[in-house]
Amino acid sequence: MSSTSLIETAARRQRVVVVAGLVLVCLLAWAFVLVGAGTGMSIGAMSTWQFPPPMNGPQMAGAWDAGYWLAILAMWWVMMVAMMLPSAAPMILLFGQVYRRAQSGGKPAVSTAWLAAGYCLAWLGFSAAATGVQFLLEKAGLVHGMMMWSLNPWLSAALLAAAGLYQLTPLKHACLAHCRSPFSFLLGHWRAGHSGALRMGLIHGAYCVGCCWFLMALLFVGGIMNIFWIAGLALIVLVEKVAPHGRATSAGLGALCLAGAVYVVATTTGVLT
């Protein structure tokens, strides 16, 4: 077998390793979400098609001791990995390919793992902030302690309106452009070595957080552990970042969020009965 054939065979194997690793991490993250993400509750019990969700019922909030804080942080983080990592797959796979060509004799699969780790660490930062917001909203009686969805229509309307408006801002489009152009991102942020890969993953993850953080905040509206909202938002993010006409999709989603805010206000004030 020629040296060229050996290189091609090694490249294919490296790609298989990276793809298998991504699939495994995503499957484990989704499995964790589907069994309740450590909350001790059935995800079916915390899910509803109703919009807005029921704004009544007992609020059996968690004790918010150290163990509960860690459990909620883990819930958010693993859920973000499950929702966001698939949309980052094109950039991660492209990095492995570019790294293989740039670093002769290097280990692309290892460095790709560092890149993915950096990406997930960026979402850990978001998850820590979301955990703190959940604590404050729950203590204020605005979010259900068990069902983890909004109990206040004005909070729901405000979050929907803010998310809708954010979809139309230059910051949203700038972050989305980085997410939709992995090759341009790699050209502009390339760093050598494992620490460089980790840093690139953090930067790309930060752009991704900037692109999607308001969409993730909508989980407070429909339910943090509402599987319909989790799956729906994950699909929307994937379409925004990977499918053609991502900017038009983003604008359409913004209009839909604004319409949702109007609907919530109208039902609350009795305009729609």
C-alpha cells in the first residue's frame, strides 16, 4: 500500500473516531435529559403542549442546598450539550480535517476533543448563569418549583418579546455569521496545540452563546424540562446554523416570538377568551 493510501486510511479512521465520539456524547446527554436530568422527576410530568403552560398548582420548590445547586447546574449544562453540540458538529469536524493537514504527524482526534471541551465549557458558563436566574425567579414565585415553567404571564410575554427583538439585532446576526461559517472562524482564530484548540472551542462557544442565549431563556417560558420545548429549540438552533437562509430563518423566528408575546398578553388581558 502506498504512503498516500496509508494517509487516506488514517484520515478516514480519525474522522470515524471524531464522529463516533460526538454521537456518543450527544446520545448520553439526551439520555440524561430523557430520564429527568437528575431532578428526580419524570420528564413526561414536566412536559406539556399547552401554551402558555398552566400557571397554577403547588410550588414545591427545591431546598436549594449545595446538592440541589449542583443538580440544577448539571441539568442545565448537560441539556445545553444535548441541544447545542449537534449544531456545532460541522465546525468540529472541519477543525479535525484542517488540523490533520496543518499538523503533520499530530493527533487530530485528540485536539478535536480539546476543541469540543472548550465549546462545552462556554455553555457551562451560561448554565451557571441560568441556574442563578432560575433560583431568583423561583424564590420570587415567578417560576414553578416542580414544573420549572413560568407562573407569570407578564414574565412570559417579556421573555418572548425580548427574544423576538434580539433575533433582529446586529449582535445576533454577527454571532450567527460566525456559527454558520466554520471555515472563516478557523481562519480567523486558529491556534496551534491542545491549548489552542481549547481556546478556539471557548471562543466559538462564546459566539454560540451570544447567538442563542435568548432562545435558551425561552425555556423559562415553556418549561426548562419540557421535552417539547427542548426538542423544538434544539431543532430551531440546528436549522438556524446549518440550513440555507439562516438569517431569514432567524428573522422569521423573531416574528414568531413577538407574535407569541402578543398572544400571551391578549389571553391575559381577556382580549382573547
